[in-house]
Amino acid sequence: MFLEYNSWLRMQIFKFFKHIKQRHLNFVVNPLVILGASAGVLLFSTNANAAEQVILKYGSFQGKVSTNELNQFVQTGQTTPVLKAYLQASQQTPAVARKALTAGIKADPAFLDSLLSSWAGPVLVDQIGSVVSPPGKELDQRTLRTALSESIKQNGEVTLLGAIRNYPTAAVELRGDRLVSVYERLSTFAKLF
């Protein structure tokens, strides 16, 4: 949805400048207008780079849900057929899965950001990266760290769902066989801070 809007916005800007050129309007386009239009595209497209699809994996099961469907599941408990199949394959109750996705480390955003920059940062990123990663690729720690930093800015916490929501690829994989164990480790880690 965001990618479609981003494309539409860029097309509108292109049409605007084409219209000016076709009308042979004799004025110099102020560099600030171009800068402003470019900034508008960037501002409206920042979330366009966030994951829109989540590939749920557990053993031989693999299914796709949108990030919006996963958010709705976390907020309301409402499942889709794919989520139901995933929960059945993973033998997880909806309550445990929802808690594992939303529980995390909550603290002052400045503290959490400094935590990511400390010795604990790579440990935290590795733990979350063992569950959330780009499909079919190795984990890029810097990219995941950026997603976690964005989650901290938005919500003041580090969670698996925050990593999914802010991961800058069109899709992410969620490995359910590791979900609960990582949730337990994050909970233990959170108690230390």
C-alpha cells in the first residue's frame, strides 16, 4: 500500500513538471520548490520501506500474512486462516504468540538506544535476528539494528513486532520454532535492566 502511494506521489510530481514544460512557461523553477517536492516524497515514503509481508515459518510449514494482519492479531487476537495454520503447526496458543511478539525491553528511549550501542547491542540483535530476518538471506545486523532503533523511537521499547514493523525490506521471515525461546531470553535480558 505504501509502495503504491509512493509511486503515485512520484508520478504526480513528474506530471507537474511535465505540465510546466509543455506549457512553455518561462520561469525558472526555484531550487527550493524542487527541494520541497523531494523532501515531500521522502517524508511520505519513509514507511514505504518497512516490511509489508511476514513469512511465517515453522518446520515444514510456511505461510504469508501482511504486517497489518499480524498487527491485528497482536491487538485483537483475530486470526487469519494462515495464522491459524501457523499456530496449529507450532502448537502455540494465540496468547503465547501474541505475548512473544509484543513483550520486550521497555525503558527510556535514550537508554535503549545506548544499550544497542553497548556490548549488549550485538547480543540483542543476534537474539532477535534468530527469529526475524530477510527471507532467504543472511541477517544484516546493521539493518536489524536500524529497525530496532526505529522501534525504540516510535514506542520506547525493543520487541519482535517492532523489528518486523520497521525492517526495511518488503518482506521478513518469522521463524516460529525460535519464537518462544527468544521471547524467554528477551524477558530474562529485560529483567537485568
